[in-house]
Amino acid sequence: MDHYLTVFERAPERPILEYRHARILYEHGLWAEAAAKFARIVERDPKEEVAVYSANLLLDCDFLQHDMVALRAAAVNLQHSPVLRDAELAALIKRILAMPVKTPPH
């Protein structure tokens, strides 16, 4: 799949195919790999409909991995993205950014 996406980088269906690939990784519990692909979709194609789904699933991947640092970093990166046209996603990011930052005990 990655080879196809590289060869046909400008194909109009690339964002959807990339999303489907990331979704398969997500469904199989490969959250780190899926998160990287979802992040790439949001970065490269923020105006595509699948970018909103990708942003939500990116945040979910970080949450499922119990990686609150990555979750907050993703929220910070998304806060100025065109994907925030989605009110539910904007509200979720606002809630994540309002969460207190916990530092590990020394």
C-alpha cells in the first residue's frame, strides 16, 4: 500500500486510500503506525473529509496507547488546522488542552 501511495502521490483517491490503510492498522491495534498515517493525512490533506476522521482517530490512537504527552502534542498541532471546521473535533481538542499536565514523580 505504501508503494502505491508513493507512486500515485497526486492521485485524487490517495487520501481515501491512505485513510483506509490507516484504519486497518487502527482496527488491528497497531496504533502507533496508524497514528503516523492519520497525522500525515491531516497534514497533507486538511481540507479533505477524511482529514477530520483522521484527526479524531489520531487522538484516539494516542489515548489508547496511554500516551498523554503525544495526545496533548497532537491537540496542540491540530488547534490551528483546517480540520477544526468540525465543531465536535474542536470541542474535543479544547477539552484535551484544558486537561492538567501531569509530570511524573521524581
